[in-house]
Amino acid sequence: MRKINLNNQTFDLHTDVFGLAVEAFYKNQDTSPIQVHAKDFDTDLIPVDYLFRNYDEMPMIEKTAIDLSEKKVLDIGCCTGSHLLDLNKKNHDVYGIDISEKSVQVCQQRGLKNVIKENFFTLDNSSYKEFDTVLLLMNGIGIVGKVDRLDKFFKKLKEIIKPEARIYLDSTNLRYLFDEDEFDHYYGEMNYQISYKNYCSEKFDWLYLDFEKLKISAEKNGFACRFLIQEHESYLAELKLF
């Protein structure tokens, strides 16, 4: 197994670090946290039990998105399926995708049969389409990685939704973290590695998008964009086709 040196520690490279943590918690109640590493920032921790939260434990942004969801729902980056489980209780037709194989397996073990391991950008349009609601929560827009990939994201989104569909996504404006001249690119473009116990991922791009930039890009690509609510520095937006 390939080794990676990070912060003066040696890790084994693994392609499903998130899934390792999710599986260990689900099967053995192992609460070892996921660590998030970014250049020039302190290491952040993700408590794995938080990924299994129920509706009452969710922030208002997520509760609002769940309450507004209708009919056939796709959760992109569904992780442990917590949002889908609540939607399932309301008799919605729920589907989920995630790139983490072990997370998908945990979703299925939790009773969510329509969850598959899949990358949104390569989703098979012939079998996964015509959704009434699409969710991208917990900064789900992050999968885009960089602002110059937003057009590709909106193009793919159009391929899988009904004309009257609603898309709910949340993100965070990171502008407050930086001085005026501290960056030479869009400040919401981050690059991360995640680790769990002795395992570490490759570096990957992750996007945080301020609402105005989201709105401009959405409208350019044929979507109306509406600001719904804000919690701290994060916001929930609704998108729909013009």
C-alpha cells in the first residue's frame, strides 16, 4: 500500500477514508474522528456520529431543505443516508449517490435500497433522471471543486431533473477568513486531504460558493436562484429552471 507523509506523520493511502470511518462507527460504534487537512489552516475534526444525526439534531438549513422536498428525491453525496431516512418516513421516493463505496453499503444496510456508488458527473441519465427534488447539503456544491467547473455542473443537473424540479443546496461564504489581498484565486476554492486513523486520502478540490456567485452562475445557465435562509456564515438556496 502506498504511503503518504502528512504533517510529519506517515499514512497508508486509501481511496475511501470517509467510508472507513462510517463503517467503523456503524458496526462497532467507533467514534474516532475524521481529520480534515488544508494548507495554512489548522486541522479540523469531523465527529463521525454527527454523520448519523436524526432530523431533530440537524441544523435549520437541512431541516428546511428536507421539509421543502417533494416526490422523487435525489440526495447527491448522501453519505450515511440521514436525510433520505427522514424523507423515506414521509413516503417520498428516495434515491442517493455517493462516491464512497462503504458509505453506500451502510446506507443499504440502514434500509435505503436506491443508493448507489456513483459520481454525479458520470451519472447514467437513462436510469437516474426526472427528479422532482435534488439535494446538495453539507456544502454539497463542494463536489464542483472550482468555479470554472460550474457550467459543467449545471449542464449535468439539467439532464436529470423534471422541468418543474427544485434543487436545494447550502454553502458557506468563506470571505471572512481572508484578508483583502491574501489570495490569487477565488477564495472559496479549497484543497483538502482527509485522514482517519492510519489512512489518508489523496488531495482533492472542494468549493465553497458565496450566494452572489452562485446566483450569477445559475442564471447564466438557465436557473433561477433564490436565497432561503442563513445560519451563521452558511446559507440555503433554491434553484429551479426558468
